Amino acid sequence: MASLTEEQFPYTGPYGLASGPLKSKGATAEALKRFFWHVGRIKTEEAHDFDQHYNQMLWDLVADLKIAQGLRKKSQPRDGSYGRDVWEHIRTRKIPRGQPNAGKWALDPYSRKIVQDEAGITSQSREVQRVQFYIHEWWVKAIAAAPRWHYWQGRPGDVTNRNPSTGGYSDCSLMVIQSFRYAQEQSGIIVPDPAKWLYKGYGNTDYYEDDHQRIGAPFRVGDLAHFHSARHVVCCISPGTFTTAKWGSNGSENAPDLIDGMVRYYRFPEEYMFTVRPPLTLAEAKDL
């Protein structure tokens, strides 16, 4: 049976009511409420208002699920705690017919992201890790060769540079595209163009590098942070928080350069808009 991987939806239990000994507050509780909303067990129009408390409603839903799926017998005392048995089951569930987004995973991308954050996971697969390695490598080499790079905003841009150490012509959004294309060439894995132009050399910060899932910290390699000033974009090249993550930026003739922690970047926080997470593999793109 098809299932989300442990990296896509890690185990973070056990969870239970606040009156008991188990963890009772966290991202997993919110993800479980979204799961039950997707499968039609919670009746509300919106899912974004769910809190992160493992409350009585959620406990009852989990207890019912255990009986319905044969994880526990009716003759046994009811148990609505979240453990590995429930975790194994919900990773296989798709949204049923008649519900919005039928056929997609009942643990939606937002739910998976917040639980990955809870577990401290920044890569969902070995393929993603390989792509991230080469995105990081591109930026490290390009930053080291900054004098050989020239700031240029023309289109179409050259996305075929296989050696960032030789320099070239680029701007903030084009260098993001170049780093993703480099990762594709070096890894042999198909990496979707973050600007959605199939690596034809077109696209920029708002066309369409900002048209991806918006996320918060912790950040992973390949995440793109956007800023108001001249619609600037920077690329995460080392995972972490606003304080610890590192970013590659190419916003002037003196760039590309390294941002060692967003909190130390002169555009932050006044000009900061949001951060998005473009897919790094076809599997991730299909999963959205």
C-alpha cells in the first residue's frame, strides 16, 4: 500500500490529553485535526483555524479511528492517544471522494511541513538531499568567485553554466534558477524550474519565483526569501532559523555574497515579505 515516507511525515508521538502523562500540545495535534477535516470527520469550512492542543474532540476522533480501522477492539477500553499504530495508518490515507482535493494525501503539505519542523527534518528523501547538496555547492563556488560575476537583469539568461567558479552574468532571481539547473545537471535528478519557465532563461522574483508554498522557520536549502526592495530574493544554502540559516544573495555588482543569518541582513526585518518553498524534485511537485 502506498504511504507517505517517514521523512515526509515523521513520528512525533505519543500524544494524549493534558490530564495524562503524554505530550498534549504541538504541531502534530494541529496536523491530526487537519487530517480529520480532510477525511470529513470534522465539519468546518476552513482548516487554518485549528490550534495545537490535543483536546477531547481529537482524542475521541482518534479513539473512533482505532476501532474503525481494527487497531483496537470495541471490547477494549477506549484509547484516543496518538501512537505509532495511528501514525502508520494515517500515512496511507487519501482524501475520499466528495471532499475537496479528493485523491490527494489526507496529510496535506502544510501538515507535513509543520510536523517535519517539529521533528527537525529538512529533507524528505535522499533525492532531495542530493539536490540540496548541489544547490549549496553552486552558491559556495559562485560566492567565492564574486569578482567574476557581473550584475545583469536581461532575459533570457544563460542557465547552462556548469561551473559557477568561472563567473558570468546574473541577478538575484536568475542566480536562483542557475543554481537549481546546476543541481539538476550534477545530480541527474529532474529539478523543477523555480520560475516555472522550464529553464528557458526567463522568469524573475515575482514571475514566478514567489508562486510557491509559503513557509516559516526552520528553513531548508532551496527555500526562497522575498523582500520588498526591488523585489529581491535570496536562496537558503544552509538550513536553520532566522538566526542560524545561511543564504545566498546576488543583488549588486559586488555580489553574489553570503548572508550569515537573516537577522544580520540589512534588509531584514523592515523589507522582509515572506519565504516560499519551491519543490526540488518531481515527486515533491506532484505531492503539492
